[in-house]
Amino acid sequence: MWDYTDKVKEHFLNPHNVGKIDDADGVGEVGSLACGDALRLYLKVDEDERIVDAKFQTFGCGSAIASSSALTEMVRGLTLDEALKITNKEIADYLGGLPKEKMHCSVMGREALEAAIANYRGIELPKHELEGEVVCECFGVTDTQIRRAIEENQLTTVEDVTHYTKAGGGCERCMPDLQRILSEALGAREEKVRVTAPRKLTNLQRIQLVQKVIDEEIRPNLQADGGDLEIVDVDGTTVYVSLRGTCTHCPSAQITLKDGVEGRLRELVDSDIRVVEVQ
């Protein structure tokens, strides 16, 4: 059984702004009943392109209802450009978090918002949101949607991709394509981190780059297995860290620190880096 926050329960049991705006300025619709989740979002916009009202109709699970309800509260009073900056993570954070298996519900809300704003502005979006080729036939998910979810949410496994997009959650025939797209995205992310390392680092640059590599590459891999790592201090080329979660009792913890963490930091930041564990 998934653990839902009190705020998710509130927006599910007593959803806000349910219904239809008959004279809506923008309407966005995503998903389908065949896929198990569908959302229609209505926006009322004033002459300054500020959202003065938002309502929704949805078919789906409790997380879909809660995410849609939260979204309508979040966008009221925002300009369209401000609303477009809302990410699916911010929707989930507004609710106090969602189970990872339900993160696709927040993604659906973000896509419905984009579709409604495009409708208001007279921009015609293809059926499967923006551009891209359909990868998952079961749920109509495109490669563009998958790459975007990987980048925005720092996804590291195919399982994560399924949780955030539903791709691969049906017949699973698209799994090889999901792995290929994920591998390409992770490779591009690694190269991006690598090229940001200046040849001669100041102390501040070294600290910032150590934090970046750990947050964007090392921690997501540890978190995928229930572990985590926290930077305690950086003194020159010595990085003091503390293990968290399942890593604290893992018999391979020292191998992870030396071969994984220290080795990666030496490769991407400074060849003289030494990682020391503290309690």
C-alpha cells in the first residue's frame, strides 16, 4: 500500500475547483480513458494573460485527482508565462510528495497546463504533446516526453521512467527502447558534467563541482537502492561525507566510497580528491 501525505488525501477526498468553465479561454486535455488516466483543464484568463480561474475534470486514481486539484490552486493568479514554469516536481512538492509509482500523475497535470495555454494562444499541439515519436503504444508516450522526464527529474533507471511517464507499464515491448533512450540521456548528462570542470580549480569552484557531481550523478544512483550520501565538509581536496539509508549498513559501503564516489570525483573534478567517511 502506498503512503500518501495528508495533503494528498485532502485534495483527493475534497478536491478543489472540480468542474467545467463554460466560457473558458483555454482548454487542455491529456491522457485517455483507455490508458486509465484522463485530465481536462479549463482556464479563464484576463486581458493581462493572468489566470483568474481554473477548473478540472479528471478520470483516474487518487493521485491524479489530487495532482489536478493542486495544480488549479497553484496557477490561480499567475500569468501564463509564470504558469508555464511550473514543473511536475513542484506539483508533487505542493502535495508534500507523491509515491514514485504515481509521479506520472503530476506529469499529466503539467502537460494539461501546457496544452490549455497553447489552446488559449492558438497553438495547435500534436496529439501526443509537442514533437516526437511514440515509443510506448500502450499509453501513447513519445520519446520527447521520456527524455524530458529523465532530464527534469534526474531519472536513472527504466523503472523510474515508467513511474514518471507510464511508458513500459503495459505490454513492456518498449522496454529496450526505454533503456536506449535512458542510456543516451545519462551519457549526455555525464558529458555535460565532465565539460563543466575547469582545468585549474579554485577552492570555491572545486566545492561547487563536487556538490554538482554528487547531487546529479552519485546520489540518484544511491537513492535508487534506498541509500544516500551527504557532504559534511570539503577541505581542499579532501571531501568528508556521511552515508545515509541502506548505505549505513551495507557491507560494500567502503567499496562504494572508494571506487564509486572517490573514483568518480577524481575523474570528473580533481585527480587528487580523497573521500573520507564521518559519522
